[in-house]
Amino acid sequence: MNSARVVMLLALVATSATGGFLAYRYWAGQELPGAASNVQLPGFSLPDLDANLRSSSEWDGQIRLVNFWATWCPPCRREIPLLVDLQERYRDDIQVLGIAIDDLDAVQDYAREQAFNYPVLVGQQEAIELGNEVLAEWIGLPFTAFVDASGRVVRVHVGELHEKQAAEFLGEML
């Protein structure tokens, strides 16, 4: 084997290993480089399920879990019952917000099947831009920003959120 082939093979192995490592960290629900923390959640306005424009300022002063998701994303759909449960259990302490990066019609159709007890806002490019401000260079959905009462993003969880993780993160904030 000549040296050019060896170099190319080593480069391919290194690239594959890096990609595999990042994919593993994503699927394991760990934080990735670029996960914003200690930044302010930017202000935004997006339509809700009734196509009414809602402003993020409605929830100023509250602890928020801002969940970015889509109807076509299986892990996103799996975590919604947990988010519904968290909103119910901590209704006096936190506000869950869903940001669907999706088509309004698709989210409205899905909402007929799912009993949301928290606001779901929908956007395409606007929601993507908001997601980029919360989590630079995000590579997939879902991800959840934990935002304190002052509007500071204190943690971003990448991947499907589970009960144990949510309890740990909320315990740090409450």
C-alpha cells in the first residue's frame, strides 16, 4: 500500500471516529460543544396552534423549559408526555414552551392527537434562527433550553429528555 493511500485511510478513520463520537454524545443526550449557557434567551414572536402571534415576553419572570421539536421526529414525540407531566407537576414553578420547527398544519394535526397543556409555538425559518441562538450549530432535534426567571439560558439538553435528567436540571433551578 503506498503512503498516499495510508494517509487517506487514516484521514477517513479519523473523520469517521469523530462523527461517531459526536453522534454517540448526541444520542446519549449529553451536551455538545456549542450548547449555550449563561446567555439571555432572545426575545421572539411566533404563532401558536390557533395561528395567534405570541411573544416570549408573556413568560418573562418565569422559569422556562423551551423545547425545540418537530412532528416528524420520533424522539421529540416520545418526550412530549414527559413535558406534559412536568408542566402539570411544576405548574406553579415553571412554564414549558414547545417550539415546533415545522409546518403549522402538521403541528395542528398532531395536536389533535396529543393533549398539550403548555403553549406550542410554530415556526420554520424564524424557529430555526431562534434555535441557532440557543444552541449554535445544532445538528438535530429535540433539544431543550432550561431558562431561569431572569431569562438566562442555564443549560441546554441535546436529545430526548428523560425524567431523571429533567429532575436533576430542575432541582438545580428551583
